[in-house]
Amino acid sequence: MKPLPEYLPGESGLVLRRWVTADAPRLAQAVGESLEHLRPWMPWVAQEPVPLAERHQRIATWEQDWRAGGDLVMGVFVDGAVAGGCGLHHRIGPKGLEIGYWIHPAFLRQGIATAAARLLTNAALHQAEITRVEIHHDKANVASAGVPLKLGFRLMREVPDEPEAPGEIGISCEWQVRRAEWAPFPIGSPAT
Ligand SMILES: CC(C)(COP(=O)(O)OP(=O)(O)OC[C@H]1O[C@@H](n2cnc3c(N)ncnc32)[C@H](O)[C@@H]1OP(=O)(O)O)[C@@H](O)C(=O)NCCC(=O)NCCS
């Protein structure tokens, strides 16, 4: 698969951009300010704080994977400020990509996760090989459920899943949209 787009502009100052190693200190700061809000739902928070060199290395690995046509890990920027992170992941089998997202506490309830997921869904479905996009969240994570619901994803199934983060109850809600159900818009254009 050709690499996913590394730059996705939205509206109202929103930009999704692939993390680069120079972002490591800013990413560390944003994660550090978000820890308690993320801890219930994001398993990787248990490893924080990550040493700067290790964070550099992780971003370099993300870049290698992306260049090889693998996962895309992006920052969410609003007027240049780090508002969160998001990505597209090859972990739901062939022809599918799964969206992940987190938003800094200073930027919550402004529609940013929904706008980011919309840009990511559109980018994913522009790839010839991708026919479906999914969002998975633990059933206890009601904030996360609002995102696929607002975007018109369908709740396909609820399946038992080993809890990985302290807020999870172990039921994975799996939402999906298929290419035929999606109204595409040009990549690089603000989403309307
Ligand atoms: C989930 C998360 C990314 C949502 O980010 P956000 O930018 O605030 O989301 P949006 O503003 O786009 O909200 C979309 C809808 O989700 C629902 N929602 C969002 N936050 C909510 C909350 N705290 N309680 C209830 N519903 C909520 C609402 O329906 C909302 O629409 P509305 O504001 O018009 O009512 C954010 O809460 C977060 O970072 N959580 C911790 C990390 C996480 O859980 N990531 C997802 C793991 S699967």
C-alpha cells in the first residue's frame, strides 16, 4: 500500500500532521498535561513519562512504518498548538484501517476528535485497498462512542475484550463505515 497522507488540513485551524522527531518535546508536554484524563483508556499511558531519547526513537519507528505503507501516527494541531494525537492502524485485518484518537484536556468538547476522525476516515477510504474503517472503544468509554456515532459509523458488534487500561470493563464496541456509505471529499481540502 502506498503511504497514507502525512498532512490533512481541516477547518477552523485544525491540521493533522505526522509526528516528526523534532516534535518529541511538544508531544511529551501534551501527553504530560493529559495523563490523568488519558489513563483510564489509553494503555500506553502506563509507560509515561517516557525518556526523551525513547520518544525520539518511537517517532522514528513510526516514520519508518509509515514510509513502508504501514500505520500512520499523527499529531492533532489547532492553530499550531498540540491538541492531541490520532492515527490509522492496520490491526483489523485486510482492507480495513482502525482509527485511534486522544485529545488534550484544554481542547475537549469542541468537535476536534470528530473532525480528526472524519479527515482520517476520508484519507483511509481514498486508498485503493481500503474498503472499511473502524473505531473500537471500550463500552465504558462513552466520550469515545460519541465520535463514530456523530460520523455515521454503524455499531457492528460488542465483543468481550481483555481490559488493557484501568477504566475499561472489557467489552469492545466496534463501529464501522464502508466505502459505499461514505461521502468522499478531496484530501487537502478543508472538510465541510
Ligand atoms: C474521546 C475523546 C477523544 C473525545 O474528544 P473530543 O474532541 O472532546 O470529542 P468531540 O468534541 O468530537 O465529541 C464528539 C461527541 O462525543 C460525545 N462526547 C465527547 N465527550 C464526552 C463526554 N465527556 N461525555 C459524554 N459524551 C461525550 C458527545 O456526543 C460529543 O458531541 P457533542 O459535544 O456535540 O455532544 C476525548 O474525550 C479523549 O481524549 N478521551 C481520552 C482518550 C480516549 O478515550 N481515546 C479514545 C480511546 S478508544
